Amino acid sequence: MNKTLFSLTLFSALAFTSKSQTIIDTVSVGAGYANQKWYSLQNDEQGTQSKDNWDIAFEINGYAASILGNVQKSNFAVYRAPYSVAQYSTIDTSGISSWPLLYNSDTTWTVGAFNKGAISSNPNDLGWGVYNSSTHIISGDSCFVIKLSASSYKKIKLIDLNGGVYSFEYANIDGANPQVQSITKSNYTGKNFAYFDLTNNVVVDREPISANWDLTFVKYMSFVPPSGTPYGVTGVLSNKGVTVAQADNVASPATYNSWTAHTFNTAINTIGYDWKEINMSTFAWDIKMDTVYFVKAKTGDIWKLRFTKFTGSSTGNFILYKEKLSSVGLQDLKGNISQVSLYPNPSTGNTTTLLFATETELSNVSVSIVDMTGRVVSTENTSVNTGLNKYELNTGSLNSGVYLIQLNAGTNTTTQKLIKQ
């Protein structure tokens, strides 16, 4: 009887904290929006890279064979050259100002700059090449010119995608410094794209495993209505498999949790950049405080997201509130630790209670406190029972700041942010 009552009490506390705990977070892309950052709503930052350390990117995780150009870079551009593949050696830049400029889609990852111009009546045309349904080879049929800087150009042709290997050739416009390169998709299993730096002739392995992130904070090219003029913006794009619902003009955004009343959108720019705008009187960023986003994460959990501040190019900081509204059921987790909650959070005392659930008994579970430099402050080992578990963390010796609480059980790691005041 007492055990049942204790479990019910824990469940009530867990349900309350997992559905009402709001976490304030800051995600920074750096001064001048120098970086791209990948972010997990559950586990926070998953990787940071310079936004300018690549030129073209090849889709790994998918069937669309999307090829992106890094069109947000200063003085960078992708042109479709009016030359056939057979004329590749004769390409020059005469008349380049009249050639089509190509941009990545800002609504889907499956249409990159090199996919633009595909013949819509031919479902096998991918823009840069044509798919053969008999051989399953995509053979390149187009030539492109890439402007790398104000005075540097490369001509490039995509040879094919054959057996999971992209092959491509590029050179200076006059044919000097010719290169034939390849990217093997299996070398980047689980990632969305593999990247290439044309200046240094190297593959750049820059993004986290796709399953580990939900959103990316980055500068990208959007298209300003009504004319659709390309324009560089800084905002938030969602990962493949992540959907977002947007609620506007919300009367009480802090307490509004009716995510079921909204339609979830697959467009990767549903969050985008337009939740903020520059105030031309104060030259500060105004935030649309009555806009609420509901994000269905890679895990299937539903998160509520609100932005409260953007610092602009001085520091590139996004300040946001996030709250988990719905968790994946225990029956789907097959023994993994789930539904992790901390209270109180922020913590001001000597102990903080960690609540979590598991479907089976687990031994050799470790609980670690990690600071934001990655230093492990403390680690303790324990075992847990089936169902709900309660663990008291010793937080009295922690300095004020932000920490990550990590639960490790075999290959499964779950992370929750703790703020110590």
C-alpha cells in the first residue's frame, strides 16, 4: 500500500514537472553570425561549425540526391552555365551576369541550388543529373560555375551518383588545377549531408548524426515576399523528420499549451527568422512575444518554444524558453531511461531531486554533473528499478551557473540542463 502511494506521488510529481517546467536557454552563433549550431530540444547543443567552412554539400540521408551550395557566404554564388557536359572544357564566364543564379530551397532540405532547373514533367530529372530506373545511376547532365570570391571562379560538373558514391570534377575557369573527387555516402551514415571545401580540395565532416538534433541556428538565404527577392537572414531551420506548428497572436503565450489545436508543418523554415524584426527607430531587435511554436522533435516528444530576445550580430545570441509538453510513452522505449525531470530547477539548495522512469531494472547506471566546458564535476553509480525512480543529487558545492545532468545506462545517455543559483 505504501509502495503504491509512493509511486503515485512520484508519478504526479514527474507528470507535473515534465509538463510545466520551463527552461530558459541561450544559443549563440557568435559575433557576425559566424557559426552554425545544431541543437537538441532534449539535450541542448550538439555541434558548432563555422558557417563558411564549406562550399557544396551532398545529401547522404535520403533519396532526393540534393546538392546544396553555401550561398549565404559573402561573394559566393552558384550559376547554371549554358554549356553541355560535352562543352565543359570550353566554359568561360562571358555573359555570366545573365546566367541563372541558383539558391537552396528554404522550405526543404531535398532541393539544393544544384537541383534547381529540373524539368518538372520528368520525375527522374534532379536538376544536376537524370536518374536511370534500370541502372539506378544518376548521370550528370549540367555544368555550373561557382563564384568563390570577388575574383575566384570554379567550373564544376557532377559526373554521377553510382553505387552510393558521388563523383564530380572541377577546375579553374581556364582549366588549371583540375580535380576529380568523390564522396562515399556510407562514410557518413546517419548524417544528412557531407560537405566539400573547393578551395582546399577536402571533404568537411561538419554536422552531427541526424538523430541527435532537432533544430539548427544559422544564417541562410530566404526569399522576401512579394517578389521573392533572395535575402540573407539569420534564424532557425528544423531537421528532417521534425515538424513545427506556429501559433500567432496568442493572448497568454506563457501558459498557452494547446498544441493539438494547430497543424504541424514539414517546412524547415516554419520557425525561420520572422519572429523578430529590426526596429528602425531604436536599431534594436523587436521580438514577436505573442508567437508560440510547438515542435515535434526527432524523439516524438512535443516541445513548446518561445523566443524572448535576439542580440543581433554583436553576439549572435538567441534567448528562448522551452518546455516539454508530451513525452514518448514508456512502452516505446524498451528499457531506456525516459521522462527525466529535475526539481527544483533553478536550484538554490544543497540537493536537487532527479526523477526518471525506466521500463526494466537497470544496473550500473551513472549520474554525472558536467559543467558547460565539458568537465565532469562528479559521477555517482547506482541501480534503478522498473518504473519511476527518485535520486537525490548533491548540488550544494556547485557554483552558480548552468550544468548538464547526464544519466548513462550502457549506450543510452539522457541529458537534462540544471541551473544553479
